[in-house]
Amino acid sequence: MSMHSLARRAVAVSAPLILALATGCSRSADQGGTASAQSARAASVSQGKALSRLGDLTAFRSIAADVTAIVDKGDLSAAKARIKDLEVAWDSAEAGLKPRAADDWHVLDRAIDKALAALRAGASNKADCKAAMANLLKTFDSLEGKV
């Protein structure tokens, strides 16, 4: 098994676990938890790290940025393999993220689906893949209030 394959498997297994630990439960056990969650979000925003209503999307965006860099190099085969990690992590986190902000979840899910389709197209081309990845990164940034 190649080192790249091992790394992909490690990311696919660890990303959902890290996201689950980082984002916690989508509902607090008591009303006091809501206030602390809001203050944590406010602190995060004041430090320049805006969270979306879905929570921290950093791990997902990081994978998308990796895919974009690979597409920019013209290695669409490697980009296709790497975006699978995003798909697995996103699907694994759906149950925890979607209830928080279903509309935002669907917007991002559609952008991910378009990127997947561009990279998996029978005759995928660099321009289409670049456009789909740029749109995906823009969607992440929009949901995190960076655009």
C-alpha cells in the first residue's frame, strides 16, 4: 500500500472524528450551554476566525484548498483522489452539521457535488475543475462571512 493511500485513509478516518470532537453536540444540554456557545463564537469571530452557522468548516475547507492546489498543478487524477477525502468527511459529518443550518448545509453540499462532478467527469478538464473548486472555496468563505 502506498504512502499516499495510507495518508488518504488516515485523513478519511480521522477527519470526521476530529470534526465531531471540535464541534461537539449540535444541541446543548441546558440553556446555560447556549450562552457559552454564543460567547465562544463571538470570541472566535473577534479573533478573525469566523464560524459559519454550521460550525467550524476549517477541516473541510483545508481539503478543498488542497484539491485546488492539485488542480492548479494539472494533476486531475490526484485531485480526483483527494476530493474523495472531502466527500467522505462531509458525508460523515452530515448528521451533526445539517440540523444546525439546513439551508447553509444544502448550499455547501451542492457546491461540493459540483466539484465532485467536475473532477469525475469522463473527460474532465482543468478549466472546469478550476472553476468548480473556485466556486467551492468561495462558498466556504461566504458561509464563514469572509466574502
